[in-house]
Amino acid sequence: MAQIALTSSATLVSFKGGAKRGAKLSSDTSRLRVSRIGTNLWLLNKSGGSGSKGFGLVGSDRIYRGNRGVVKVSDGQAAPLSDSYFWAAANKANSEPSDRDPSTKMKGTSRFFTIGLVAAWYSSNIGVLLLNKYLLSNYGFKYPIFLTMCHMTACSLLSYVAIAWMKMVPMQTIRSRVQFFKIAALSLVFCVSVVFGNISLRFLPVSFNQAIGATTPFFTAVFAYIMTLKREAWLTYVTLIPVVTGVIIASGGEPSFHLFGFIICVAATAARALKSVLQGILLSSEGEKLNSMNLLLYMAPIAVVFLLPATLIMEENVVGITLALARDDHKIIWYLLFNSSLAYFVNLTNFLVTKHTSALTLQVLGNAKGAVAVVVSILIFRNPVSVTGMLGYSLTVMGVILYSEAKKRSK
């Protein structure tokens, strides 16, 4: 019989004299052991023997089994029943869970909620990636820095709405000037990773972009060792070999290989890894730690401050060009608004999925997300792929999975 813990909401009672009809219930709950069959609960003495007391749990027309027999507890009194009646009720509960059982409904609702969150995370993540590719490559909007600034502006506004108005998470404040400069440093590295990632999409197909992005664990391990002298187990480093080898193979077999795009994409991947390592170092104390929602709230406006002068200098007259495009095609405004909103929902759904799943589940979902993005992008953009390239990408994904498993075991 499976053992379960007593909950604070349960009212425990004992009936004296075994299965005597009409026995009064008392609050003596010492020496109890609680067991379950289906949705029915019954209580036994911890000793498991046939002592002078049986125990029941107050409920409406519920059947319970004590160490002196089977009882039906109703209106504060216990009535004896036969063992066969009890087992029949228990078997029925196993095969047909009661609609009144709130735990069954809550589990079902929670499961569907989590599935919905994962679907939203996948949709927003793959959606913003594909829309970036469409705007920067197919549509001809060749302004990745301005596009990133639109993303960060949307993240600033929507983060404030979600935290300050909707109270999705408690607002965490910046406590010192030192903490602010640490967040600013993270924001700068974050800007570089996003801008470089968007630039690479101008020259590389999404499938190859994702293959390179899958090497993030390699750069994370390298930066962690350089900056903190933290050494992983030897098996963890061995698993990085297929991660890098797979990208090398994929690069050699990529029909749309572009050297500049490749270098920029590798730089974007390295910057993402550097940001994660820096975040662990700079915001390591309990007083400085921020959840991802609050961190985005402060990083996004700082990123806009960095990106604005870069946009004006490197993408001259981009605002005027965008307005001119909008006069000819109104869809560009809707593309930018929708794309920028999706960029925020990528971060929001990532936070929610992290909150509602385990770390292992998140790793598996993250690896699968990259593979789904590759398949969807090939179906939409029809970019040519080679067997060698797909084998290389598959090897990289397998290496990432092995790396995650090795990290988990080393802990």
C-alpha cells in the first residue's frame, strides 16, 4: 500500500471500540499511518497491529478502513461495513475517478496549461526567428540594428506592463549603483548577441543558423573555465567533441554557406554564452539576483540606449526609409509591431515554461525546439539542404544532449 503524507486541510478523527455502530468520533490522531487506494483514504495504527482503535477521515458518504474493520463515516459517526463492500468501493474508485475529486481536475488542468505554455514558447520562438529571416532576407528590410532596437523597445514596455500593472511577478528593485553597472554590462553583451544573430540571418538559412547556435554549451564551458577557472568532469568535456564536430561537418555540407555570416553567427553564439556566464558571476549574491522577468525589465531599456546611437550611425536615415516603405506597403508596420511583440513573448514564455517544468524537461524541450525550427524553416523558405549538413546538425544535437546528461550526473 502506498504511503502518503497528511495534509493540513484534512480533519482526522478516531472511533473508539472498533466498528461499533454510532461510535462517537474523537480527535485522538496519535500513532497514525495513512494509505490510499484510488481516491479513497483509510488510516491504520503506525504499528500495523489490531489495536483497540480504528481510525477514519471525516467525509460525506466516504468509506474508510481502520485496523478493526471497515467503516462508513458520516455526520460525525462511524457505521461498520463488510470488507467486501470496502474493496468493491475501492476498485470502483480506481477504475472510475470521482468527478468531485479536485486533485484529478487540478492535475488535468495543470497538464493542459503546461502543454499550452510549451506550445506558446515554441510558436513565439520559432515565429520571431522566421519573421526576422523574412524581413532581413526575403522582404529586403536590411536594418538588423534597428530591428533589434524595436525588439528591445517592445520588451521594455511590455515588461513594465506585465510586472507593474499585471503583477505577474513581484517587482525587484536595483539596490545599488554597482548592481546597475553590472546589469548594464550584461545588457551590452546581450545587445551584441541579438544584433549579430539578426545580421547572420541576412546571409545564412535558419537551419544552418540553428546548427551553429546549438554550440552554445561549448562556448559556455570555455568562458566558465577562463573567467572562473571552474573545471567540469572530463566526461563533460568529451561530450563537447561531437558538438563542435557536428558544426564543422554541417559547414562543409551547407549549400548556402557564407563566410561572413558564419563568423557573425559564431560571434552571436559566443556572446550568448558569455552573457550567461557573466550573469552567474555578476549577479551571484542573494541581494543582487533577479528573476529573468525583472532582469529583462532593466536590461531592455538600457539596450535601447546602446542601440539608438548605433542605429543612427551605422544605419543612416533608417527611420525615414522605414516610413517611406510604410507609405508604399502598410504591412511593414504590422510586421515590425508583431515581430517586436513576439520578441517579448519569447522571454515571457521561456520564464513561464522554466517555472512550470523541471530543469531536465526544459533541456529536452530546448533541444527539440531547435530541431523543430530547422524543419519548419526548410518547409517555409525551401532552402537547399544536404545529407551531410543534416548529419552534422544531428551530431551536434546529440552532443548537446550528452553534454546536458553529463552535467546532470556531475552534480
